[in-house]
Amino acid sequence: MDRQDRQEDGGGGERPKRADSVEADSDASRDVSESDAHTPDGDNGADENPEFGEAAERKLHEWTDAFDALERASELFVALDKDIDDSVRTYVSELPQWFRDSQAIEAKIRVGDDVFETDGFHPTPDALTAKAHTHVGTTVSMTVVSTDRRPGTGREAWLPSERELAETTISLITSAVDRREIDSLKRVSDGVAVLDCDLTYRYVNQQAEQLLGRDNEELRGEYVWDVFPEAADTIAEEKIRTTLDTGSSTSFERYNTEKEQWVEASVHPSDDGVIIVFTEITDSKVAERDLDHILETAPIGIVFLTGEGEIARANARAEALLGLSRSRIEGVAYDHPDWDIWDEAGNPIPRENHPVTHVRRTGEAIQGFIHGITGPDGSERWLSSNVAPVKREDGSIEQIIVALEDVTVPKRLEQLTETFQPVSELLNSATADEEIERPICELLTDTREYQYARINEYTLETELTESDLEEESGAVAANESVTRPIQSRTEVAPAAVAVETAEVQAVRRNQSDSRFERWRTYTLEQGFQGGAIVPLAHRGRVYGLLVLYTDRGKAFRDRERALLSTFGKRVGQVLHSLATERILHADEVAELTFESTDSASFFVSASERLDCTIDIRDTIPASDEMLVHYASIRGASLDAFRDFTESADWAAQLRQLRQTEDPPGGDVEIGLSRQSLAQALVTDGAVVTTDTVTDGRAEIVCEVPLSSDIRSLVTHVQESFPETTLVSKREYTTPAKSDAHALGQVLGDIFETELTDRQQQILRAAMYGGYFKSPRESTATEIADALLLTQSTFSYHLRNAQQTLFERLFDRLQR
């Protein structure tokens, strides 16, 4: 039926009569009574025509019953003073008495979904029915049946009075229901619009009038999309059609740009169309928008669960942390078996120990629950969960909020730190390189962090080749599934950069230095997610390379690389100490004497310009770029030395420790960049025994094991200071040492192996700076300034160094 047909037909066929038909029916009853009571001649019609008199009497009786029934309906429904359900219940029980053969009559009245019927009611094909709808669309119907099925008693047709009774009664009941519904709608705060099945307006309440901008009388009978054509073919039409087609409730939201107003429309099915409830949600939309902004910009994952534990909402950060899209998260229970969460030992967390279970059971919040989770792609991360309930007034849990924070990096660093502790103990007791290399790799692969580790030695000033990085017996894999051996050809380039810069080089699945693309590709082909090469360096010299591979997707970020760098320096320090030990204890030693007139050396240039002698007693690193030298000056005043320092382009920092007048000179502390011959030798592992510069000519004597690569050492020194010559090389066997020398050796061992770099530097600076002399030549503040430290830090490290030095000495003496 198209819209024109609906209008011509009144939207649904013949309109039922309303309450005003009661009066018409009573007049009809009186007319029948009067016409049947008298003949035109005033005689009794029954005497002359008995059959006509009997028929008139029957008709009078039928209409009298109908009138009584309508009068009763008027009492119950026109001036309704009690609940309409009670009135309908009363009326349906009395209804059979006003029908012919009342003993065989059963009746049913339906108001919407509510049914009222007499006992024994069963529908029959020849039932008398009447039906109407309220403005809101509620169906009101009456069904009357006869239970008399004796032969000859079947009712082929109901009496006109009975039909009129049914139609008029339904009109009265419908009017009563209509009034109740309209009154209810007037009292609600939401707007309500009622549409029939053809989507024409039947009724809108006052609140809906304000929201729609049209009044009820104007809208009634109008096709919805004619009134609001801009809403046709939108989500509004789609939702309304869905409710009509499926009989299920739907909803949608609309924004009124003119009124700057948000409205939520809930569409519900009715007996003959739909009911739309309009609720203004502007305030809640603003609050929701603010909440959405907070949720989506929050640096932590936020998940909302129902009181039953199903995920109702999650922000973008939670999606990233859980590795699932929002559509796959929402509706999933917190204890679904697909969630793979585990404790610090790697064991699955049972449901009874889950933090959400705890909150649901106790109603108490839980904070800082640390657990691991495996994502759908197999990646692993550590999360810290804070779980809190949102309770209703009665104390029951309405919602559970879970805040998720990614603690993967600090947790893994914590685990690495725990791993490094036994490594430190191993390093403290090591007496040879082979005692530390494989055990370190085993300790690293015992964690969940690395699946492969090896250490390759590095020879100073040599060009790295594949053979230098070959896998040897010291390589360790975490399990048998790791591909072995690890080929080294793609590691050469990053290893060379690690040696050159003394910095960790790494690749990851999603990030890599463009120079190392072949290494990254190979790493992924072997089933790893990242690889790293850690230089084992001390004082600028690389002693070896630690090669690591992992299946973690986000490995080797800044904090982990910083930790690995510190670890590499610690191992490098031990390797340096072992190399020094080999020099000091080598039976076969080479004593090398160098001479240099290279003005690139600060001390050579100063000695030549001032015509003096400079004896460098020690050189201490203060930072990566700054070195602190303690030197004695003879033959030049300290004022002249200061003038040279300030006039030359050396960026030197000079502090006077002791001054002499005859001969002129004294002791000084000089901070400058790496422009010292002695420093170049020490970096290459030599032990400098003499470093004196006179009239622009330096003589430096150092010792190295006879097995050392002396050629490479000489080449390195001459590359830095070309005007330098190796003038002598003497090989000798070290003599047996006295007890006093042995005690000194013990102290030297403790100094090199037990003290940190910073403690060693501070002790040496305090010694050569005259801090231990009486009176002191330098204060703690002055030495701290030279080393770029605070006075409190200097004092802290000095006390700890002295404590460690003497504790270890006495421990060894008591053995």
C-alpha cells in the first residue's frame, strides 16, 4: 500500500466506533422497543401476528442485553477510577451473560501483550472479533466464541447487536488505554513519537514536539520522511526499518546543528509500527568525548569489564599491549582460555590467582600485579595491572577497571641486572680469559632474554674479517631449536663500527641502521627478532666482542643498550686487568723505549717552548674526552707554564699543586684532551714505567709481554704521533720478586681487579694531587672539580676505595 492509498483508507480500513457510539446504541435500543411495543392502530401486534410479535420481542431482548453490556462498559472504562487491568478483568468475566446462549459463551480481551480471558476459552473458526489500536500503537482486541457444538447449534453468524457490542466495547477500552498511555507519555521527561507500520505519525508527546520542532496535530498522519526528508537514507531510516523488519529494538544518535544538540533515539517495536523514544544526550556526549580523549591519549592501557568479567571497552593503548584489535577484545571474558598470561617463573597464572578474580571475590582493588603475557603473534611482554571495582549503591560490582602499564623494559633490565650479579662474582674471581667467556654466555642464555651468545677476541688495530667472528666452542645457545652455527659474514660491518666507536651496535625487526640491512635480514631468517654486538672495552681499547641474539621483538632499546654498554665495560676492565697481569707476571717481557719530538703532544710542545723538563707521573681519565695529568715541572716557572697553556690552543685546565723557586718549577694538575703519548701506549695495553720530556724530546719506556703484537702497537702510536720512533727493544726474563715486592703486587692486583674505574681514578688523583700529604696540597673540592665530580661524590668514592683496598689486602694476608 502506497502513501496515497494509506491516506484514502484512513491508514487501516474502517475506523472503529468510539465512546460516543454508546449513546447512539441506546437510542437504537429505544427505537426498537417502541416500534415493537405498538402497532399503528394501537392494537397488540402479537394478537394479530404472533410470529411478528415474537421476533420483535427477541430483537428487543437482544438489544437490551447489548445496551446493558455497553452501560456496564461505560461504568468501567469511561470514568475510569481504578487500574484498567482490573476493569478489563472484571468486564471479561461478566461479558458472556449479555450474549445469546450465554452458558456456552467464552471471551478473551487482549490489551497489548496482556491477555484476560474466561476459563475454558479456546479459539474457534467462527469467533466474533473486534480490534483497534491506540495512538501509541497498542493493539486492543476482543474475541468471543461459543462452546456449544451440538448438532444444529452451530452459529454461522453473530447477531448484529452482538457485533455492535464487540466493536463499541473495544472502542471504549481502547479510549481508556489511550488515555492512560497519553497521560504516561506526558509525564515522561523523554520525547516519544509513535509511528504506524506505514511510518506515518500517530502521536508525539510534548517533549518530542520540542525536539522535532513540530506539534502533535501537525505531525499526525504525516509520512515521516516527508516531514524530515534530510533524515531519509541515513542511519535513522536504516535503524527504523530494522526494527520494523526484525521486531527488535535498535538505536541511533543524531546531532542537531541548529540547536547544537545531541539526541539518542531508541526504536522499539509496537503492535502496529514503532515507538521512538528521544533522549537529549548533549551533556553525556560532551563528557563521553572528554573521556574518549583522555582514554585515547592516556599512556597506559585501560580496559573496562562488566561485573561478570567480560571486556566492554578498551582504549587504543590496551589494544597495542594485548596485541588484539578492539573488535576482538570486546565481549571476551577475562578468564578466556586464549589469554596466555604467566608469572615471573614462566608458569601459567590459574584463574583463582587472577587479579580480576580477586576483585570480583573480595570487592577490593589490587595494584601492581606483575605478569607476563604472550601475544597472538608469539611476542612476550611484561605488564603491571592495577584492578579496581566500580560499585553500585547496594555494594555489588557494576564494573571493573583494569589499568595496564608496559613494564617490559624495566622488568627485563631487572632480570638482566640479576643475571649480571653472578657475572660480577665470576669476573671478580677470574684469573684467565677462558674462565669468563663461556660462563658469561651461559649465564646470559639461561635467562628468557637471549637465545644465543658468544664472545670473540679482538686484536688491536687489525681489520676484522669473517674468521675473527667465527663461532667457536665458547658459543652458547639457549636451546636445541636455535640454528647452529651462526654464520659471521653479515656481522663484520657492525662489529667494525662497534670497535671503532666502542658502542653497542644492534638491529631489530622494525628498526635498523641502513648499513646493517644484510645483518638484519640474516637475523630474521634465523628466527631471531634482534641481534647486538657489544664491545668489551676499557679506556678506549676493545679487548673482545660479545655477540647476542634474541627472539624479543622490542629488544636492544636505549635502556638495555646502556646496560649492555656498562656490562661490556665491566668485562673489558677485567680483560684489561688480565692483560696487565700477564704483562706484570710474564716471564718473558719486552721493554720498549720510544722517543718523540711530535708537537702534537702537549707536553713535547710545552717542553720545547719553555726549555724545561716535564715528568708525567700519572694520567687519569675524567671523562670520555678529558684526561687529568699529574706532572712535575723543572726549569720553568709555573707562571710561564700557565701562560703557555692559556696562549696555546690546547683547551687545557691547569691547577698548581706545589711551586718551587730554585730551581723554578713545581707540581701541576693538567686537564686536557687525549694528546699524550703515554695515554696512547696504555690504551694498547702497555705498562708505562717512565715518561719524561726534556727540551721538546720525550722518552717513554714501557713494558709488554713478549707474546704481544708489538708491531701493531708501534704502528698505532706512530699513527697518532708520526714524529715518534721506537729506539730500543730489550727482551728479558723477570727476576724472582721479594716478599715486599709480592705484597706490592697483591695491592696492585686488588687495585686493578677489585676497584671500579672511578675508584681507581679518584685514588690516583688524590695521591698525585697531594690530598694525602700533610699539609694537603689539594682539597677534596679541588680534585673533584678536576674530575668533573661533586665534592660529596669524590669523598664517597674515596672512602669506598680505601675500605675495599684494605679489606681485600687483610683478607689475602690472613689466608
